[in-house]
Amino acid sequence: MKPRMSDSAPYFQNSQIICLEYQNSYLYAEVIDIVQARQICWGRPLMLVVYTEHLLSEPPLLYDLRAGADLLLPITLFRAALDTELIPLLAQLEAIAKHQPPDAPIIAHRKLKNFIQQVWQAHPDNFKL
């Protein structure tokens, strides 16, 4: 196991899948690069997973973000994604990708935008220059 970059920032490697959690939503992204000087993660979003209030009785809503733009976000907001959580979600994502309506990328982009705004409002100190 490699050492952490600092006490407050996790260590991530390129191509690693990471997760940003907020309330009942989980943004999964692939690490493209880490800007160590600014503690920023350049990530390529994969999916946004939104759980309803009834976590056990309903499957989560999955939004495919693979066709969207990359993000630059504070590294401290992320954690490493676990294989046990990610593999079933990736299988579900592939299954729904085949049957998406034409406006699915637009809806997914809106959901991502709203999610990032909520995270920004909840953690303004992490976004200071």
C-alpha cells in the first residue's frame, strides 16, 4: 500500500474508481489525474447512483455519465470505491445503457449538475482556491 499524499487527502492512482457520496447519491468516477499542488482530482464520471428512501425495497436509479464531460473536484470529497459495491452497479449500468431513451444523456447531465451544486453548497470550504 502506498503512502497518503497528506493527512486530509486520500491517495488515488490513475484509472482507479472513486466515489463522492452526498445524502442518498453516489457519484462514481475514474481518476484521470491528481493535481497534487491544488489537491484537485481530475475525474471522468461513470455514473450517478441515487437511492430512494426505501433502500432495501427498491433498486437505485442509475444515470449513465460516461458520455459527459470530465470534472475537476477537491480530492478530499472522494473515497475509493469498493469492488463489492461497484461491480453490481456496472453490470446494471450496462444493462440499462442498451435501452435508454434518446434524452437520457440530457437527464443524466441535469442530475449530475444538481448533485454537484448540492455538494458545493454543503462543502463550500472544500472549493476555496
